[in-house]
Amino acid sequence: MMPEKQAEEAIVVSSASYGEAEHEGGVKREAVAVTEEEEDSHSIFSVKSILWHGGSAWDAWFSCASNQVAQVLLTLPYSFSQLGMLSGILFQVFYGLLGSWTAYLISVLYIEYRTRKEKENVSFKNHVIQWFEVLDGLLGPYWKALGLAFNCTFLLFGSVIQLIACASNIYYINDRLDKRTWTYIFGACCATTVFIPSFHNYRIWSFLGLGMTTYTAWYLTAAALIHGQAEGVVHTGPKKLVLYFTGATNILYTFGGHAVTVEIMHAMWKPQKFKSIYLMATLYVFTLTIPSASAVYWAFGDQLLNHSNAFALLPKSAFRDSAVILMLIHQFITFGFACTPLYFVWEKVIGMHDTKSICLRALARLPVVVPIWFLAIIFPFFGPINSAVGALLVSFTVYIIPALAHMLTYRTASARQNAAEKPPFFMPSWTGMYVFNAFVVGWVLVVGFGFGGWASMSNFVKQVDTFGLFTKCYQCKPPPPPAATAHHR
């Protein structure tokens, strides 16, 4: 067995050397790689490797599944109350498969970019490739600017949503502090993610995070079924277009977690194995989201229209408190997932990306957390903010831009002929891929961004008008009435 330090360096080099592997007739040659025996011995005998150095296909699967479901699990019953049961289930399946397709497109473009660059002897040993760099290398600086703007803004608000969710959840265990105060506290806690260097180092966190959301999903399902239907429960959804498209856009946001796909791929020892991983993760996520959202909506119906967090309607118990605590930990993990690409971008801007000192990099990353913290305090609208982010940002970042980028990258016959990845077996024609990508662009542009943007922003503005910016306790229970004043003679 090689010494631990050499093994760790070999893993890093192998993860950065995918482009040196050439695919000719199904034969894959890797110039620098860790052998299977060395990887196995390293993972078995080194505790640090087991907990810290994640780069396998399983690590990527856990990262995708854990990052995809997150706090949105608690808002899906709210979406079902807006959409109705049938539409809620159909939109989950539709956007889940659509999201898996665009994640596949992103993985293909990543492989294309990396293959081209490494043919030019470009090394990525100390550099994490990001989505905007892929767009820059394949389509030029204007696409780089477009990808950078949408991706960073989406990840910024994705991190904001995690802080809002932390405050919303902990309130159901301890309501002695208002949600804004809890946001201050969890903002400080989540700032510690600056010490996690890269997605290599999320192995144990991804595993635990998925276990936590699995418990929470099945708790929601069981608790709702045991509780039974609330007295006088009604299921009138859908009844308003604005609510219908708001709910649909929240589901679009649910399956738009692959804004970090490129970073997860780059952390893999063999990124070419990623192509079907997101789909496998989505199929597992269906087993969590569909039963839990259906059961809670069945039990509480239209009450969910005024309770965007499913915990609000379930009776207090040890099981519910456990679910709240586990979701809090998971939201810390998801905050790190969303923030880490922002940390990378900021490091590259200030010239700290190649710095090996974890402490120096952590210090340099801290300014990224401040605006996230501030925005979470301004817009604490748990639920409605998901739909707004989904319509205005996820629709482009996750669906429209990848589909357009794939169409433009392979628009010429020579590009198609020399493509590093050919069309998949279930769609062997380039024409078929173009047609389907055009459908993705058209659907998401009209339904997701157009109708979804109108509906979600209308709902968002309504929340601002009703509760105001910087509200201390969004959708909290009203304070008890003051005690009657005794009248003295």
C-alpha cells in the first residue's frame, strides 16, 4: 500500500486528469490514475479517506440526492395545496425527468470542455472547473458572463433560502425567540462552511444529509396518515391561476439542484461515470417527495395555503422534534453545497484559489456569507421565495442555458463528428436531441419563466405587502391576547 500522503496526492491528480483519458472505440486510457487496488486499500485503511476524500460515483450520487431534496421537502405539501394532488404528482415527475436531462447535458458539456482543454495541455490539478468556465471555453465570453450571472445569483439565493429554512424550522421547537433572531444565530453557524475546502470533502456530510431527509420524509408521511384528515378538511386546489403556477414553479425549483453539477463532477475520480447519476438520484428523491407531500396534503388540505412549512400543522412530538433537528443539520450541509461554488468564484476573483492554507482560504471566503445573511433577514418568506427563485433564476440556470449551450456547441457537423460524447442510446439522433432541447427551452421559457414568473412574483409581492420587509416572525402564531385588566373601585 502506498504511503498516505502519496495516496492522497494520487487521488487529487486522478480526479484532475480525466481529460487525459481518450475514448477511442470504447477503450479508455488514463495517463495518471490510482489503480483500483490502491483506491480500495486507501479507502479501507485510512479513516481520513473514508470521511474526507470523496470522489466515487457513490459520493456523487449522495451529493446529488442530498442536495436536491433539502428544505424544499417541507414546502411541497404547500405546493400541492396550490396545484391539487394530481397536478402536484405529475409536475414532480415531469420536472424531475426534465432536470435529469439537463443535468446530463451539463455533464456532456463538461466532458467536452475538459477534453478540449487537456488536449492543449491545460492542467486542472489546483483548479476547480465551474459552469461559467465551461460556457466560456465552448461558446465564448458572453456566455461566460451569462452563466456567471445566473449561476451566482441562484446559488446566492439558494443559500439565503437555507438560512430562512433554518429559522423557520427551529421556531417549531423553541418559539421563545422570533425567526429573525434565529436567522442571526444560524447565519453565524453556517458561516463555518468556509472551512470545507471543496466537494471532495463532503463525503460523510452527503451520506448523513440524505439519511436525515429520508427520515424526515417518512416522518411526514407517517405522521400525516396517523393524524388522519383534519376536521372539515377541504381540497379545493387548483382554484387560482396565480397559485397554480406558483406551486408549479416551486416544483421546478425542487429539481433544479444541479447548479453545482460541474463542481460535483470535478470532484469525482472518474467524471465520465456521472452521466446517469443525477437520474438515479432523482428516482430516489421521488420516493421521498411524492409520498410525503401527498400524505400531508391529504390530511390538511387547504390549511396548507397559509402554512408553507409542513411542520407547522403536525402535532408536537419527539418524532417531530427529531425531524426538525435533522433538517437543521441538513440545511447546514445544503448551505455549504450552495455556497462552495460561490467561495470558488470569489477566490478566483481575489487570487486566492490556489492558496493551500485552509485557514487563509476560510478567512478570504467570509465576505461571501455577509450578503446572504443580510438577504435572509430582509426576505424571510419561507415558501414563496422558493417559487420566485425557481421562476427567475432556476429556469435559466438549470434548464434553458444548458439546453441552448448544447445546441450551439454541436451546431456544426465537425463539432458533432468530433464530439467527446455521442448522443445517448435512447436518443441516437442529433436531430432528436435538438428537437427535445428546443422543447425544453420553449416550455421552461413560457411556463416556468413566463407564467411562473408572473405568479411567483405576484405571490411574493403579496407577502411583502402583508408582512413587510425585515419581518420578525413570518407566519408565526399570533401572540396570546392580553389578560383582562381588573377594574378597581
